[in-house]
Amino acid sequence: MRQNRGQQVNKTKRFHSLLAAALVLGYAGSCAVAQKIVPTTTPAAIKPPAGNSAFLVGHAEGTQGYVCLPTSTGASWTVNGSRPEAVLSASSSGKKMKNAKKARKGAFEITHFLSPDTNPNEFAPNPVPFGSPTWRSSADGSVVWAKALTPPVVSGSDASCPNSGAIPCLLLQSIGSQDGPTGGKFIAQTTFIQRLNTKGGSAPANDCSTSADVGKQKLVPYTADYYFFRKDE
């Protein structure tokens, strides 16, 4: 009986040790205070200019929207600009991280969608588009808007964009930002964003070829890695 009880105590101690280790790893993964973000090597066309360093990386799972529109020969799928939707599970270098308590609880996510740029900067188009790619941090509510720079990298043509047939890999530049409700600036400090390692998201191969198909809409699942850059200090 004593032996069994001793074994149970040892198991309990081992469990508590493993649990403590898991909590430490969970803290490191979600807040990443000591973590250095090392960007993937990419072609020059989608590499941010010197003087900018990666401070955040997020893995996105979402959908790309398409609408069937008429063409001179019938109809074809066109990107529905109002329907990119994704959630990024993010890890950061930890510097300038606001609301660290929330991040430690593993609540740090970034939502990606389309919205009007309400605080454009000097790089914003004139006039400002009706809607621009948007990223919002759940940690402090800060926001960045961006525009894609050309040319993109075709999927399947580089190790940073290896999956043929997926949406292209891109470099985007910030065209505006907004602090969070309590003054948080975490995402607002972004200067450039890379979309890499894309998978899926391309236009459907069928169901849009004649005038009878016009008006159809589809959401195509995709995944990608987003690297966020800010100016070096």
C-alpha cells in the first residue's frame, strides 16, 4: 500500500513538473520575449528595404473571396476585394509588446480583413481606396493598413513560396495605422508585411464560364505566413 502511495506521489510530482515546463514553454511561445524573428530569405522583389527588421510572424488560416463577372468571351472569376478574411496565430520578438498579461494567456491573435484606411500616411494612394488590407492585434487593438507592391512572386517559383497553384507571395507597404483604444501601438509600428508560404486561395477552376454563371461567389480556403517589419531603432 505504501509503495503504491509512493508511486502515486512520484507520478503527481512528475505531472506538476511537466505542467510547469509546459506553462513556461507556453509563455515563451505566446509572448516570445526573448525570441528573435528571423525572416525567410526571399527574392529581392518582395524583400523589405534595408533599415527594416521583422518583429512579428503569424500563421494565417482564412479564405479568399471570388465573384464571377462577365468578360468579352463569357465570364471568369475575379477577386472579391471585400472578402479576404483570416486569423493569424502570432508570435513576437516581445519588444514594445503591449498588454503582456493578455499575451501570456495565449490570447494573442491578429485578424486580417478589408476596411477603409481612416488614418492614411504619405504612402497611401490618392484617393484612398474604399477598402484596404487590414490587420488588427487582439493584444492591444492597434491596426495597420497596407497595399501590395509589385511584382509578386508566383507560387511554386521560390523556396519562400513553394506551393504551386496557390495565391502569390507578396510584399505590402503600410499606408496607414491606428493606435489601440488604450494607446497600444504594437501593430501600428508596421512598415512592411511579407505574405509567404501560401497554400490554396486561388480562383476556382470551374463554375464560371457563361453569362448564366455571372454573380456566383465562392470562398476559397488558404493558409500563409505573414512577417511584419518595423523601422530599425
